[in-house]
Amino acid sequence: MTPDRTLKSDRVQYDQFRKKLSFEASMKIKVIIHEAEEGGFWAEVPAIPGCATQGDTFEELLQNLYEAIEGCLSVDVESVKIGDKDRILEIAV
């Protein structure tokens, strides 16, 4: 089997596996929330260096936190060198 066929086969198997799951996986992560001196809030994620955001309201801060964490955890697969025997797999935690 060629590497391309193997990767496609793995992706199909993974997609079928995900469809069988009856729950949405999630990850719990601690954040530190600060009240900003100028008003509003800012937060940092100690487990992800450099991941921080702010919001004028607590609700806005929470929304921005989800986006910031997602962005910090995103990796551009195209920039990673993939060998003939390597596989790309996307998982939800």
C-alpha cells in the first residue's frame, strides 16, 4: 500500500471512529483571570506559554479565552515534514 493510500485509509478509519462516539471530547485547562487596572479583565494560560487574552466583560473574556486557547494549540501540519511511514491524525481531547 502506498503512503497516500495508507494516510487516506487511516483518515477514513478515524472519521468512522469519531462518528461512533456519543460524546464530544473536551480538555480541562486552568486559566488565571486578572482584573485589569483600566477596567475589564485579562487572562493567561500557564500551561501554554504566551497564551493570554483580554475582554471588557467576563463573558467577552471567556469567549476570547476559547479562541486564544484554540489558536495556541493549532499547528499548521503543512510546516511539518512528513516521511513515507508517518501518519497525520487529528484527535479531540
